[in-house]
Amino acid sequence: MGRLSRPLRRTPTTPLYTIGAASRLTGIPIWTLRWIEKNGFLRPDRTPGRQRLYCDREMEMLREVRDLMQRKVNLAGIRVILGMRSPAAR
């Protein structure tokens, strides 16, 4: 019971969402989430079993990427726009 005795302190960077949950919550297909990661937009934390876990901050970024993709912004444009929105993160 030692594992459950400490409550999880949740912050915007606490990894919580699996790739399936992230897909459902953002409306982005799983293969696209993998593509986004492959192209360096984010690096979700991983469990010891290598399962991706996304935090709230990454979920916000995924929604921004989704919106830009829906507006037909290309990969280079998405990089520039995200870099301008959060220069410290790039």
C-alpha cells in the first residue's frame, strides 16, 4: 500500500494521458500523434514499459497543432508559429 499512500501532486507538466486518451481528448488520430512526435514538436514522457504519457501542457500544444493543421498550415509553418508563441520552449 506504500505506492498508494502518497497523493499525486498534479502540475501542468505531470504526465497523465496515454496516447489513446490524448487522441480522444484532442481529436487527433494516434498515427498523427506519433507523426507529431517524430517531427520533434514534443517528446512525451515514457513509462518504464515505453508507453507515452502526455501532460496538460502537451495537450494544449497538441490542440494548437491540430488547429493549425486544420487551417492547412504546413510543417515548417507550424514550427515557426509554435516557436513564436513560446520562444522559451524552442
